[in-house]
Amino acid sequence: MMISSWKRSRAAKRAGKLEQLQGHENGGEMDQLRIPSDFRCPISLDLMKDPVTLSTGITYDRESIEKWIEAGNFTCPLTNQVLRSLEPIPNHMTRKRIQDWCVENRSYGIERIPTPRVPVSSMEVSDILSKINVAGKKQDVEGCRELVVKLKSLAKESERNKRCIVNNGAGSFLSEAFQAFSMSSFDENVGVLEEILSALTMMFPLDGEAKGFLGSDSAMHCLIWFLSSGDLSRRRNAVLALRELVILSSSSSSSDQRKVNELSEMEGSIEALFKLIKDPICPTATKASLTVIYQIITFSSTHEKQVAKLVNLGLVSLLLETLVETERGMCEKALGVLDGICNSEEGREMACNNALTMPVLVKKILRVSNMATEFSVSILWKLCKNEEREDGGVLVEALQFGAFQKLLLVLQVGCVGKTKEKVSEVLKLLNLHRNRVECVDPLDNFRDLKRSF
């Protein structure tokens, strides 16, 4: 037997409770109900809600056997025979018998099990995807839109359906269709493009082939068009797709790097991303926009040009206002972008001239996460080491808000090598001005300042 004894024991205890279902009191005695053995799942020993039969002829509850298969088992739990097919077949006869039994024993408090929806099969998914591919090549707008709507509906029915659709390569088929329709007029194909993009966001993460189609020149221009002029849902989906395209890893190829460069140079891209932060539509879209901007100012070959554009748009003050009161994920991303902007002289100047910079940075150190602390220290280091004013400028301001004490605490708690070096350097710079300032609570200066989302 493939099922372990402890699992049988646990399942038996659950089954025992079902066997002791209480019915009407008759003459002071309690009737007992026993569930027929062929109505129980051999794995869970519970009453089956969606009985399905494997190629070996053994019937199980769908949820139990699918967990068994997803765990990497390709044999029948009872017979140990290798399964000829991993697609279980609904056992309508057994399900109908169980439903009838439930109805007959409703006086014992048993509810009739509902008739389950039949999950989509790999064959059905492959057929729909093939038709989407043909519709894209023929530029059949209405036909493709209907097929995509059907695919989305199936994916929303259950996580099992969604996994089946994703595993059959839906991301690549949808991305190819998006590219095909984006090569024509955006206005004429806006309906089908919007449906495809909405479906694509359900298929993340995308593989290399899908990113290749979605990262084509026509497809990226369409995404920027959606980002700039679409409704709220369209703009959200567009920025999520862009985030999926530009996130670089150690295994990223030169084509991935090229997508970041192309995106940064596309007309209206920076302005549209900035607008999502200035006028947020939802936290997910705002964080995605920050991620895309971070990739551009960090990895783009024209990052200096893009940073200057963002500084002129007023991103520095916007980031600082966002950082006053926000959750961890947003905080880390906003600090990451601010750190990248402070690599430029104009970015540092804008940060130095903002009254929120020092209180915000000092507050975030050791208050949010290790990542937030590292970014805050890095920004502080860039501002302090480039301070040349005779009055001490940001160095004096940092001391006033307790940066010296916070940085000493960072050393005591421990941090990574690069951060430790930056902390030590900043402490040396701050120490030169310690006798001239009085420390104040960094929270007092912006305790009542909040930014709503």
C-alpha cells in the first residue's frame, strides 16, 4: 500500500465521526448511520463529493487524488499500478448514488452533495489555445475575443482549471495573439487586446517565449498606449505586464536587457509610470510602477537621462510623501527608487532640499525591514558624502534627527558588509559636527502628515 499507516489512522478518526451521525430520538435511543464503504474515498476515507475513476478502475474523491498526483505520484494508491492517464474521469454513476443516499438520509442531518462542475481537461485547453492562435493569424477580432473570454471564465472557476490552462502554455499563445493584434490599429483592436491582456495577468509568471512575443516593439507600444490612455483596469493590467517584462535576474539574457532600454526610450513611458504613482489607482499598480522605474534607472543604458526626467517631474517629493505612512512592500520599493535617483547630482540636490528627507530616512532605519534599512543607509551615505556646504547641511540635519544613534545601533545589531562600510563612513562624517547640534524626535516633524491611497 502506498498510503502510510499514520495517514490511514488520521483519516479513520475523521471517518469515525461521520459514522456516529445522530438522527431522531426514538424511544430514548439514538439511531446510528453507517456510510457505505464504496461511498468513501480510499485516500481520505471521507464521503466522496466529486468521485472520479482512474485508468486502473479505482474511484477516488477528485480533491484527494489530484493532490496525490500533484505530489509527483504516478501510480494508483491502492493497486500501485502505473497510471496510463493522469486525467481522472468523472464517475457520474457513483456520484448519483451518493446524492440519492444523502437525500434518503437527510433526516440524519446529511445534506445532499452538489453536482460538481467538471474541470477543464488538457485536451479542451489545447483546443481553445489552438483556435486563439488561428484567430490571431487571421485577425479574427471577435472570434479571438470570445475564445479569450471563455478561457478566462474557465480559469476563474477553480485553481485546478487555472493550473491546467497555465501548464498547457496559455501564456505563450496569448502573448503571440497580443503581438499579432497590436501590429494593426490599436483603436480598432482595443477590445480584443484588452481581453488578452486581462487574461495574461492570470498566467504570470511568463516563460521566455511568452516574454519574447509580449516584448516585441508593437506589443510594448500598445502597453504604453494602454498605460497612458486606458481606463483603470487597463492601466493596471498594462503596468503588471511591463513589470513582468523588465524584471531582470542573474539568468536574464541580453534580450531582456534590451527590453528595459527600449521601454525607457519609448515616448510617454516615463510620464505614464510617474502618473500611476502620483494618482494611484490601487497599491498593486503603484508597486508595479515603482518596480518598473527601479529597473529603468538601475539597468537602462540611458538611466541618467531617465533619472533627470523623473526628477523634473517631481518624483523625489512624491516618494518622500509616500514614505511617510505606507506598508512594508511599498516602502521598500519607494526607497529603492529614491536610492537610484540619488546616484545623480540633481536627484541628491532635490532630496537635500526637501524637509522630509532626513526624518523619513532616519525613521525607516531598523523600523521596516533589512532591505529598507540598507536602502535608507545607502541614501544617507550618498547625501552625506557629497555634502560640501560650510554649515554642514544634511550632516547637521541628520544629527538633529538622531541618525548618529540609529547608525550606531545598526552596527550593534549587525548588517551586511557594504552597508557596514557605509554606516562607518557616515558616522565619521557626522562625528565632525556632533558638538554643534541637539537631537530631536524625527517623528515630531511629520507626525500628522499622511498620504492616502
